[in-house]
Amino acid sequence: MNELSGLRAVPLYTHVDRITRGLAARGIGSNDAIPPDELFALDQWHYHGTDAIRDAAGFLGLGSGSRVLDIGAGIGGPARFLAHATGCHVTALELQPELHRVGVDLTRRSGLADRVTHVCGNALSQSLSTAAFDAVISFLAILHIPDRPALMKRVQTVLRPGGQCYIEDLARRAPFAPHDREDLLTVVQGVALTSIEDYAADLRQAGLVDVVATDTTNDWALFAAQRLADWRRDRVSYAAVHGEEAWEAQERFYSVIDRLYRSGSLGGVRLTARA
Ligand SMILES: C[S@@+](CC[C@H](N)C(=O)[O-])C[C@H]1O[C@@H](n2cnc3c(N)ncnc32)[C@H](O)[C@@H]1O
């Protein structure tokens, strides 16, 4: 299984027509304009939705002149929220063509195409200009990227001197039991999890400074448990709109993540640093 087919199989990334269906359930047809606020419940694939992105914007001091790179943009939720809330310009870099295409469509229909540029490519190899960005963000994506030291060097290079990065990602707190490790690799495609200390060391090694790492495990474990409980409670209403299979796919993802936190092996981390 290559990198792309492994990612495509992650249950969070299947049944992406759930966005169109979710919008339709709100009375928004597949070619209609979308008020950005209608999207934010559907397009944020990390912890704490737009609250987390608002925190990042505040930390990074983003405004209408800021140029931001989003690594692993998914369908563009964080990028659109930042552009909408601060007026900044975001380059939303996403590896999977299917997700990239959905992102382009949602951005156009929500009237943000002048502030969000979608790029389909691999963060390890996509051509990016040196010192082109005031900020780099990445939410729950670097876990998928095998060569994190190389990626962090790229982050350092694309940031202007003094520019900052803001990363949220999964981490490893303790070795995974064999069954958990199997699910981490196949269901989550978590190929690059390390301790928080080793993560921070990669940033320093890349030449980034003022590295601050915050352990988010306890908060995210509670979020994951609540997310799973809510998902199971809403089974009938969700399946009525999206089908049983779509419900089951996300249940699988959410239940594996919940179990990995409960095992004590999975953790979460927020890292900030400056070029
Ligand atoms: C959990 S999603 C998060 C999406 C978005 N950051 C959000 O919070 O809504 C992680 C994304 O990273 C993308 N990704 C994985 N490896 C990548 C790579 N090498 N380059 C660019 N994107 C990548 C995946 O395809 C996936 O869409």
C-alpha cells in the first residue's frame, strides 16, 4: 500500500460527500453559495474546531497582510476560517487530490477564493518559495508525514526571518501494544509519532528557535471520548442523512482514537516556534 492509498483508506477521509449532504440538510444545494459560518461545523478535522484556529490566529498575530501556509489542509477548513476571521491569505497545501478538489469547491462557493489558494502536493516535495510566509500552521497532519526532520527544515526555510509556526499533532507517550500499533498505522496512518521531547528536538534541529511544546493529552483525550459518545448517540439521525456505512466509518476512527488515548500510549501536542 503506498502513502496515498493508505491515507485514502483512513475512515476520516472516506465518504467525503458527507460535506455536500450536510450542507443539503441545511438547505444549501451543491452549486449554491455557502455562507462561511455554515461550513465550520463540517470542515474542521482536528480538536476543538474553530476555537483552536482562533487561538492560533491570536498567537500568530494574523491580520489582512499576513501570508500563511497550512500544511495538510484537508478540505480547507482551518484555511477558510483564518481567511474569513482575519483577512489573511492562506496557501492550503493538501496531498490527497480528492480532498483538495472538495476544498477548492468549498472555498469558491464561500467567496474566499481571493484569500485561500489551494495547492495539491506533498509537503515534503512541493515547490515553495524561501521566506514566503509570515506563519506556518499545521493541524493533525504531520502524524502522516514520514520524514519530520526534513519537513521541519522546509518550515524553517519557507518562513520569513521572525515568522512563526503553530502545530497541533499527535504524539507518543509510551510504546503502543501490538494491536494498538496496528490500528495506529492502518486506521489512523499515524506513521510519524514520537515523544513530545523528540518532536521539539526536530524543530530545534531544523534551526527554529523559541520552541515551546505543550502537552494537550488530557484535554484531547476528554474531547475524543466525548466525540465518540456524541457520535454513537446520534447514529440514527446521522445515518438517515449519510447512510449507515458513512456513520460506521467515522465510528471506527473515533473509537480507535479513544482507545489509543485510554491505553496511555497516545498523546497530543501543540508546538510553537520562530524562524
Ligand atoms: C486530519 S487531516 C487535517 C486537515 C486539516 N488540517 C484540519 O484540521 O481540518 C490531515 C490531512 O493531512 C494531509 N496530508 C497527509 N500527508 C500529507 C503530505 N505529505 N503533504 C500534504 N498533506 C498531507 C492528509 O491528506 C489529510 O487531509
